Amino acid sequence: MSLIATDKVGNLDAFNESGAVKRGLPPFAYTSEQFWEAEKNELFPSSWVLVGFAHEMDKPGDAMPVNVGDNPIVLVRNRDNTIKAFHNVCRHRCLKLVDKAQNVGRMLKCPYHAWAYGLDGELRTTPYFGGEDPQSVPEGFDPKEHGLKEVNCAVWYDWIFVNVSGDAQPFETFIEPVKSRLEGLDFDQAKLVGVIDLGVIDTNWKFLMENFIEPYHVQFVHSSTTDQPLVDHYTVNDGHCQGSAVDLDETDEGGDGSGDTLAVSSRYLTLFPTFVFGRYFPDQMGVHLNIPLGPNKTLQRRAIYMTDGTELDAESAEKLKQLWVDVHKEDHEMCIRLQEGRKSVVAQSGGVLSPHWEDSVRNFQEQVVAAVSE
Ligand code: FES
Ligand SMILES: [Fe+2]
């Protein structure tokens, strides 16, 4: 990948230096409004971005507003059970159409002048738009040309992705690096355990991603919640898929993923920019929904699934959720301190990355630079 030191986002000379030990992104990539603007305007809109869980809008007429960068988008479940995404603005005066998750019935109706759209986005009614007759339409106005603007949307299992620019790679190509590593996992068997709301974390979204894809910290940060020795890990670097994996001999561990600690073979995979997929053998997977809210604020939720169809009883489900809350809290604490550390002059150099354990982080950062430099 060729790196461009771009004036647009700041000086990347140190980041671009060659050598065995590479530097990390400079602080402005995590703190500056200018870099955040470039991510909002270019990186997120041009990517496939995870925006929601399909099980949270499971009835026809369910509508959920989300944002990609600054773009308000609304997800709508149709009568044929498919989910579509539209720019969330009325085509009359561009009012934000849906302001909270709700079931809209058969129509998306604008509260301002009552224009109404079908769940397919077509403009159905524009009362009094042409004059005193409620049905009147001004001459030359074709309602067909004023339906909601559709946004590329794809649903993979429980996960809803959108691509606002419409020119990201084909969705199948996007998910292929994770799909090809499912190792026999059958989504038809999977059962949702629940979603944990981890709240707003005072850190840049990239720190949460970088933290997930490097195994270096695991044995130090998660010493009480996991039992996964560093030397059993390896990193995964496959184009836009970064991550790490650990292979343990299950018979030695006695951990089954529903106990007090995590001591199982795992796959930690991401798809650039924000999709996070964790597989914990033999029977668990989790997906993080990371919603960047600003240079130093990220909202995070995690959906937990049993992959073998087991329905956990309430107590086991709570125990499992609590384990994950504890693991995430340990990570959040580090990510918040990474953000704090960016205020120091010493951080200007970007720190250094292990060529062995943090090559995944470096590859992720190079994709960030490429995406905001385009
Ligand atoms: S802005 Fe929606 S009907 Fe007027
Ligand atoms: Fe961690």
C-alpha cells in the first residue's frame, strides 16, 4: 500500500518512515477535528459500515435511524421482510424524517407537511402540494422522482451494513475474509444470547479497533478474565481483514466460554473500518457495534450468540454477559488512557509498534491513512 503524506489531514512523515520497527499514527489522527472531518466525509461513507442488528428491527414497518459520518440514514424493514436503507430526509424540505426507532406501519410519514412514503421509499402522498385540492400536484412535478434516496444496504446474518457512497467493493468481497474463516460455523444454528450496551467510551474509535486486533495486551490486561497465553497467539493480516487468533488445546483448559474466564481457542477478526467479529470455540461468537461519535467518543454495543443452538438459561446468560462486560471494561480503561496519552508532546512520534504482534495494527492504520488521503 502506498502512503501519502497529505497536508489535508496533517504531517505523516514519522508514520511513513521505513524500518523494521514502525511508528503508530500521530496524535492528530485521534484528536483533531480536521482528521475526524476527513473520516466522516470520506472514510465512513466510502466503506461498508456496520450500523445495526437485524433482530432489533424484526417486524415489517420497523424503522431505525442511524448515522454514517454526518449522514442521517434510516433502515426500514419492508413487508417482504427485507431491510432497505434510505437517506433519512424528506424530499420536500429535507426534514430528518425518522427521529427514533419505531414501527411506522405501512408508511413513513413526514410530520411537517404530511408527505408519505411507502416502505419501499416511493413517494405516495403530497397533500395540497399543488393548491387547495388535497390531491393536487403542481404541473411538472413527478412524485416518482421524489421518492426517498436509497442507500446500498446488505444484511449478513444479524448484521446490517450500509455503504453511503455506493462505490465500495461488492459486499460479498467485503465479507469474504471473515466468511472464509468461519470453520464450519452454521448461522442457522446460532442463537442470540443478548446485546450488552457498553455506553459511550472516551476514546477514539480506532483505539478500540486496534486493541481488538493485537494480541500483545491480552495476557497482561485480561489476566483475571482470560487465560490465553501470548505465545499461543498469531496475527491475521488479509487485505482489509485484520485480527489475531489463538489456538489452545481445549482439553487442557476446561473453559467452555460460559464460565468465569475465557480460556478457549479464539478468532478475533475485523473488517475495515469498524466490523468486529469474535469466535470463541467451541460454541460462542460476538459482534461489536462501534459507533464513532467524535474524535474522542465512541459508542459500543456487543451482541453475543451461541453458535451451537444452545438456549442459555437466564442465570448462565447473565453470567456470560457479565464476563464480557468485565473484559470490555478492561479494554476500555486502556483505550481511554491511550487517548489521554495523546495530549503529551512525547506522543507526537506516534509510539512504536511490535513488528510481530502489532503488524495488524499497522496495517489497519495504513488503511485509515489511505481512506482519508483519497
Ligand atoms: S418537510 Fe416533509 S412534508 Fe414538508
Ligand atoms: Fe482486550
